[in-house]
Amino acid sequence: MSIFNPPHFLRQISKSALREFTDAHPIAAYLSVDWDGPDDSAEGVQAAIEALQASLDGTDVPEDAAQVGEALDLWHDDLRRVHLLSNELAVNEFLAACAADAQAQEVFANRDVREKALWVFHAREQLFRDVELHLAFQAKANGKYWKKHRIAAGLSLTRERDKLEAFSREVAKLFAKSGGGKSAHIEQSVRATDGSVQLTIYVEGPVTAFAHFTESRFNRVTTRIALETAVVYQPATGVIESVVKGGAKNHQTVLQLFGKHVAGQEIKPKEIVTARFKLNELRDGVPAQAVFVCPEVESIRLRRAQFRPHMNTGIGIHMEAPPEPEQDDAMALAHERLKFQHTFETEYDLNQVSILVYLKSVEGRKPKHFSFDVRSAGTSTIKNLSASNQRIANAVLQALDVIDPEEGGV
């Protein structure tokens, strides 16, 4: 994801799409933009925004300064949210959810990913929020606080607000011992692509002090950060995933509370143990034939590698190579620099790698590449890639013998 820069982002948006978004935004009440003039619309909007900000920083502050400041904050935050969902993963979810929406299909036909996300933000607000939550959960899947279990399939989940809020309040109690508050907020959404139901809970966290600037003055503010907990249930398969801080015990507690308040019955979750990746297959480097696994792949490179010696598993040894394909990769550096008593294969286990995949260049376009991390314990960041890159990444792992062909996608 590229760094968010509002002026640059606005320059990628057509005049009609930008006008739709601006007119629907609270900032429109305070802006003066000549949409019919010859000047570039993005430059005009940015100039109007800067003038509005300057009016708050000057000596002659308008009477509605508080409302203007709030609208400006919303403008920048909303554009940032749209920027984060201007990608193939988000747009695929938009398309799936709007398959029967004639107006949306007409809009999507002639717009790029940024303009599609911009339109959904103001025209289908709930859909935008649902996809935002889904992708936020997906980014945490396979991470430190994530677990997957299996329960009964086909459970009917409540949509009653009282029961959902009772669930969130019970979850909040798990964090009381670590300084969490009693307040909680819960959101429920259904994923159009597979029908899974996601519950996202925000719990009032411990008191935290932040240093920040207000009206060009340095201040410290005391606040409570929201701690995020989420559960995703797939009715078709009975698979339930959870992101919960506090270890396995808290995962079990949240799932039991889910059964009591949301499913309306006692559930017996069985943890799904993730298959381990055979990273030690990479200790001799990337086989030359692996690059032929996909027609799109030009080369494969181990950018980073972490080793754990057998004699002391509490030690992690990191190797990082430069990104240039002609330089030695992390495995070559390991063979050169790591010292061992007998053989490399018996002294060290490969615990984690970062795999860099270079794609073949298309005429007229700059060559592309992507990377993903893989841990021997069975977790990876492949889910954060686009759908096409996920396919390539799984094919690469199979070609490297890290996973077996019958295991399918990661």
C-alpha cells in the first residue's frame, strides 16, 4: 500500500467522481469550488481545503470554527479510509455485494478502483464499513492473536441489538483486570463473498496518554484506546475464526460467550491445528526450476530468513538481503556467515522467511514484484495479497516443496 498523500490521491480522481464525493461530504457546506471552470478539479478542491484550514489558523477565526475543524478532520480521515480500500481485494467484495444492484453496476463499469471505493463510501456507506471490517480482520488472520476452531455448521445467529450488546459487555469484562473499562461497541456484518458473519467488538482499553498538537500548540491528552476483538463464523462449514488478545483461554471464553449470546446455545469448539510449513526445504536456497511454476514469475528470492539453532531455541538469528535480484539472497548470506560444528542442516532450523517474487515485465509497464512472510508454525501473510498474487504465492510454495500440492491454498 502506497503512502497516503491527499493531493496526489485527488489527482487520480475524475472531476465527476470527485464532485459526487465532495457534494455528499459534510465539508461541502464550507467549500467554494468552481466545478465548471477550466482549472483542474483536484487542484481547486485542494486549494479550497487549504484556504479553509488557513481560516482556522489565522487571527480572524470564524464563529463556526469548531464545526469547520470537525469537517476538515472528517475530510482527511475519510479520504484516508477510501485510499486504504482502493485495491483489488476491496473492489472484489464491492462487486460481489452489488451483483444485483443495477445502479452500482452501472457506476462500476467506467471507474477505476479509487473511484469505485470513493463512490461506495458515500453511496453505500454500510457496505463500505462492512468491507473495511472484513479486510481489517483478514489482515490479522494467521497472526499472533488469531485462532481457528470448528463448531456446528448452519447455526442461526441473532441480529437482536440487546443480545449483541450483552455479548460485547461480557467480552469487555475479560480486559478489566488489565485496566480496561466497562464500555464496549459491537458491529455485525455479513461477507458477500462467502456468507460468513463477522462480529467486531471494540472494548474500552486502559488509560493512555498521547502527545499531540492542537491549534499549533503542543498538548498531552489522556484517552482510552479501543481494544479490538473479532469473531468470524462460516455457517456453511462451521469454521469460526477469532482475533482475541490474552491467549488461548480468552479465545475459549469469547467463543463460549458467542454461543450463549449470539448462537443461543452451548457450543463445543475444536481447534483446527494449522499444518506446519516445511521451511527447512529452503536451506539450500531457491531451486532454479521453481521459477517455472507460473508463467507470470520471473524470479524468486529469499529476502529475509530467521534461523533457530537446535542447541538454543530461544535465540533467533536474522539474515536480511538487499532487494536487487542480482545480489546474494538471505540463504546465501546465511551459508557464508553462520558458523556450525557439523553440518548446516543439523545445526539450524529455518523458522521464518520473507519470499520476494518478481513478475515478468509487460511491454510498456514497469516490472512488478510482491513479497509475503511465512513461518514454520503454519502462518503466513498471503491473505493480505491480491487474489491473483495469492494464487501465485501458493503455487510458489508448492514449487519450493514448502507445502504439499494436496494442501491447496494457505
